[in-house]
Amino acid sequence: MRKIIVSAAAAALLASGSVAFAAVKHTTGTIKTFDATAMSLVLDDGSSFTLPKTFKDPGLQVGEKVRVSWDMSGKKKIAEAVKIAK
């Protein structure tokens, strides 16, 4: 019985820890540079994002205000979604 309780507690701890690290972050800013070929986006505050290969450009232009939903992958910020802010 004790083994079952310890195993269940360990599983619950692992599950809650992975959820905490998977939280998507959001940043709003103005586009400083956008390179569709290099799949990169830099905002006016210096925040730099790598765009996924599946990224579909909604018509991004330098100087446009956007909201970036992103997550870390190693030391890189990977944009999951980029939306034009109104």
C-alpha cells in the first residue's frame, strides 16, 4: 500500500512540474525587424524570437504593433503565434 501512495505522489509531482514549465508567455511590442526567410522577429525593446517552420505571415511589417505568444526552447524564444495588435 505504501508503494502505491509513494508512486502516486511522485506521479502527481511530475505532472504538476511539467505543467508549470509549459506556460506560454506573451509580449506586446512594435516590430523592429522581420525576416521571413531567416524566420526571425525582433521587437523595438530588443526581444528576439525564432518563428516556427509552420509560421504563416499575417502581413507583418516593420513599425506594426504585434502580440507574440512564445515559449523557451533552450536559450531561444520560439514564437508560437504572432498577431497584429489593434
